[in-house]
Amino acid sequence: YTGASAGLLLAPSIITSCVTDGTSRSELYQYPLQFPESLDRDELKASPSNLTIAGEYSLDAFLFNGSLPGPTIRKRRGERFQIQFQNDIGQESIIHWHGMIVPPEMDGHPKDVISEGNYSYDFKINQRAGTYWYHPHPHQITGPQVYRGLAGFFIVTDEEEEALNLPSGEFEIPLIIQDRKIDDSGNLYYNPSMPERMMTGYLGEHIFINGVPNPHHEVQARPYRLRLLNGSNARIYNIAFRNGHSFTVIGSDGGLLPQPVETSELLIAPGERADLLVDFSEGFSGNSTELISKEFSVPSNGGMMGNMPQMMGQGGPEQGIEFPLMKFRINNDVDSSPSINLPQQLSEINFPSRNDVVREREIELNMEMMTGHTINGRLFEMLRVDEQISQGDTEIWEFINNSAVPHPMHIHAVQFKVLNRSGYRDLIPTESGWKDTVLVMPGERVRVIMTFNAQSGLYVFHCHNLEHEDAGMMANLEIT
Ligand code: C2O
Ligand code: CU
């Protein structure tokens, strides 16, 4: 297997041939894209299942209601949401509604895990329209549980968004992107080595979208809305079309951006979402186009630590290489191609103002030889309060990445605005809107501003590289 791994350092075409290595397995774009079912009951039951994917791969899975990905939840702002989480997987778990602001006992804090039976959720949807998601949040085993299939979309709508008449129904496509590793007999496996746990996170060589390996999907030559969710444990993607075609970013983690932003590539880190408009009637010559993850650079942070991922033979180079994601086959025989008149202003947003800031905090992300990644020098402890915040306060947090690998930092119970980032790159299009997860590259300092209006209680913030999180790169924040 090490052979296949080494192949990753070479050209993307090599990756493809590694995949097919000696078997007939997985020609690119062989399988049609599938869509998760919609949630049809007031229960999410997590149970083990042996799943065959595309007739070729087998995954020793954990599934919500037997579905990979988990069923899609759709709700309108203002609605009440009640659900029973039934835990039949034989290990501790609890569900977190990523990006949603809910009371502390509804948030899936790792202290609330149950090892069997059920946990009742009941809260009011008080979010802007947007692409949220749900996944387990037990301490030290979130990575394997998400990897084995426990993750789904939670899509919220509201009036402001409906007024835009964005593509809907079959023209709105949710895509959860997850990479996985496969052994010689086609089994997907999760077995992070020490350096994977401590340094890079678990990076797979095979891309699954909505549970299908490198799928294809037939689209009409017209505009589509693509709701992207990076549900990978550790891999960052740089979303692009093979031919460099541009697309329009209309939303991020916390819903619509103030203005649409045109771009031809977009970084999306684990936990992040990106809402895109793609017009397949314009500029795509031919009848298909490939969505890829384009190469990008991960700065090294210098020094011994900076070279460590490479020295350990994993990491640095694996993150940032090009990957094929999926193929869109474009059907040009449609009579009318509706166009979208996007207004200049998608959404009215009042971000918190710097004048209201009552406190600034520095959040240092360090790599330590013995412990792995720490937040302000410490590993997670279940009930230790690391940051205390008065309800209603506006704060600026500065994430300082002193380590050699990227950290997508996620804060529960809040949506924030990214203010600035030091270093070689600027803000990216999704960062013009509300965020709950922000990518902090090695050596970067990223400042975010937010107002903590959630109910008082204990929440967490952590790195969304799930191996880092599981290894303790998480901390408690208490709203008082
Ligand atoms: Cu998506 Cu605390 O996680
Ligand atoms: Cu991290």
C-alpha cells in the first residue's frame, strides 16, 4: 500500500492509475451521483451496517437511518425542530448541528455523549438560510464516526433567500465531499498512524461525493446551485473546473454572502461550506466538464517543525495536490435556458463593528513533540473552562498557527466575520460572509470578529481536522 501512497506525490494521472491498480476497480466518473434521502421521521438512528458502495467497495459503516450520507434535513427559519437521536453503534456518541446556534444542551457537547439509548433534541431554528450539517461529536472518536458515514446536510431556508429565486429542486445539488482510504480488497479503512494523528490528519486517496466514488451527473445547459460541504476528516480542496471556467460564490457557512463573488478557484477546508452558482450554458465548450481540486500550496512554517510532515513521509505534499472530483455531462438540447438575474446585493448583513469589541483574545495553535497540537498550550479537558465570555459581548479572536500544518478552526454557538489574515494570502470569497470555520495555514494569523448571543452554558471550539480534534485540539468556551 505504501506504493500507492508514494504515487500521490506524482501527477494526478498517476493517482487515477493507482486507483485502478491491477483491478478493474473505479474508472473515473463511472458511477452516477446519488442524493441523500430526505429525513422522513423524527428520529436519527445511528447503527452499524456493512455497506457496498458502487458494487465494488465495502465500508464497515455507521449510518443514520441506513443512509449514506445521512438523510438531508430541510427546515425553514423559525420552525421548531424535534428529533430523537437513537444510538445503536455500540460506542459513545452525540450529534452536533454544525453552524447552528442552539442551547448548550442541544449542541452536542462531548460531555453529553450517550453510549446507548436516545437523546432528545428540541430547538427552534434560528438561523439564516444556508447549508448547515450534522455529525457526531464524542471526544476522541469523532473522526472514525464521521469517516464511517455519520454526517448529513441540514438545509435552512428563509424569506430573504426565497425572494432570490435561486435554482431549486433538481437544479440545486448538495455535494458532500469526503476522501477515504481503500485496501487491496476494496475495503475502506480507518487506521491513522501516529504522524497522521499528530500531524496531517487522515488523508484518503479516493474521493467520494455523496457516498459515490468520483461520480458523474447529467445537467442541463442552465444555471445550477451547488451546495458544497467538505465533510472530509482532514483534506482541503481547491474547487475549480478543469478548463478554468469561473463560477459564482453566493454563500458560505452562515448563508448568503452580501454580494456574489466571481472566481475560478475556491479553497474549502473540513467543516466549511460553499454555495455556488454555476451556469452550464455559458462558456463550457463541449458536453462535459470536470470538477477538480486544483493544486494549491501549503506554506511550510520553517524550522524543524516545518519539515516534520515531510520527514515523516506523510503530510505536506499530500495536502494540496490535484484530485479529480466529479464530472458534469452537459445536455445542450434544452429549449429554453433560464438565466438567473442575481441582484448586486444578495443579502443585508450587519457584521459586528470593531467599535463594539470589548475583548481581544489570542488563540495559539502549537505543535508539541509529545502531545501533538494544542490550543494555547493545552489539550482538551472535558469540563475545564478555557475561555469565558459574557453573553452579548463582541470579541475579536486571533488564531495564530505556529505549527507546520493547516488548521480549520471551528467555533460553536456563533457565526463570525473574518477580518484579516496575515501572510501570503488574503481573504477568500466565502470569507466575505458569515463563517463558523476558518482555515488557518501554517504561519498565518487570522482575526475574526463575533458577538456571542447564544444561551449561557458550555460549548466548544476546536480544529475541524478531525484527527487533531480527536487528539485533543479542542477547548471549552463558556458563555455566562
Ligand atoms: Cu463540525 Cu464541533 O464540529
Ligand atoms: Cu488542526
